[in-house]
Amino acid sequence: MGPVAVRVAVVDDDELIRVGLRAIIDAAGDLGVVAEAGSGADVPDLVARYRPDVVLMDVRMPGIDGIRATELLLASSAEPPRVLVITTFENDEYVYAALRAGASGFLLKRSRPAEVVEAIRVVARGESLVFPAAIRRLAGAYAGPGGDRLRGAGLTDREAEVLRLVAAGRSNAEIAEELVLGVETVKTHVGNVLAKLNARDRTQAVIAAYESGFVTPG
């Protein structure tokens, strides 16, 4: 395989799943699988050796599962890759825990090939897969007392308004239109929100908003 724009690692204890994902990813042209693993325990070494941009991480694995593997990965690397959780069931406590641990989004194993490819491209760009309805359901079922990260964050009224719209799944362009602002101004506000919340991406900001009660599942 020649050079590709986005380097991907696939971590799943099911070999058939790994083979299927590799075939989908390698066929995309701009994406390529550079490493595979069948256990979460192998993730830190795999990332250090192969330097993937995105890790597709099965959330349920024996031994070290995708949640703990995500935590280890983010703790062991100064510039960790994006983590995209792959799961069978959307409404799964493991999925929410993985998002809390730092995953940028999740992908259902029944997703169509085009959806898999686009999801990888989205997180590779530094964006996040925020599914407002799904995260709302997950937060309603599994959100715990995560502390009020927003209380001491010092968000301005405008930044708080932007965060509510991010939690509702709005894109920067949609937020700009709704608030009658320029897209670049919205990008600045989003960047400020992430910095103040110490959030790696939009998904982590949304999780913080739910955990703090700033937005509610209802």
C-alpha cells in the first residue's frame, strides 16, 4: 500500500470485523489501514509504532475493553490519534463511557461502507461525530455526577449560547445563520469553549454540558 492521507488502526477482537473494515477502508483511496489489533492491551504500543491518525476501537473486548484502551491511549501520547468507537448497539453504557473517556464519536457496526469512510474522514479532520439524539438518550440513561466543569469555566453569554447549539448538533454554518454571525466568528467561539472546558473536541464539550446539567436530556 502506498502513502495515504489518513492512517487508520483497527482494534477489534473479532477477526471478521477487522477484515471487513480493512477492505472498506483500503478501498477508499485516501484512507489506509496501517495496523490491526485484537485486544485493547495492544493499543498504546500499536499507536507508538504505527502512528495512525484514527483508531477504530471496538468498545466491548475481553480483558482491556475500548473504554480503558481509550484512556490508556490518551494518557500515553502527547498527540494521540482520534478514537472512533465501533459498536453493535447505539444505546450502550459502554459507548457513553468511551465518549467520556475521550472518544470523538461512535460508529455502528451495521453502518454502510460509505458511512464508515465518511466518519473516519470527519474525525481525521479534527471534527467530531456528534449525534445529538443518540447522545441525549445516552446522557439521559447513563450520565453521572461529573462535576460542574462549566461553573468555573467563565463562558461568556455568547459562548454559552454557542455551546447549547453545539449540543443540539448544529454545525458552525448553522450556528452562524441562527445567531447572525460570521462562520469564522463562530469557529472562534467554539475554540474558546473547548479551551475553557479543556475539551479535546465538540463531543467532549457536549458531554461536559450534559454532565454539568447545563443542558438536559429532556
